[in-house]
Amino acid sequence: MNGAGMPWVGDLVHDEGTGRAGVVSDVRDGVYVLRPENGPGHWLCDVPGRLTVVVRREERRDG
């Protein structure tokens, strides 16, 4: 389970380290696996403090 305010699977986040927005597709031993909102590919983020939640998974489903 994630802590309050921490990104989790399905959340749209901004990765400060890469300057990209992406969707959290998995979290493996503290390493976030991100994918573009549209299109192929993925990248990893092992510094969760540089991720900012833009839209929570629940809000993305409702909208």
C-alpha cells in the first residue's frame, strides 16, 4: 500500500527528472515503472520524491 500523497499504479504523474508526464504502470521494490499517457515505451524512476501526481487513478476513471 502506498503512503498518503504517494503516486500509485494508474496515477498520471509528472517526472521532474525527465520532464515527462506518464502513468504509473507498476511499482517494483520502490522503483516506479512509468509509461507515456499515449503511445509505446516505458521508463523507470527510482526517486519517488521527483514524481508529482497530476491526476489520481480514481479521477482519471471518472473523467
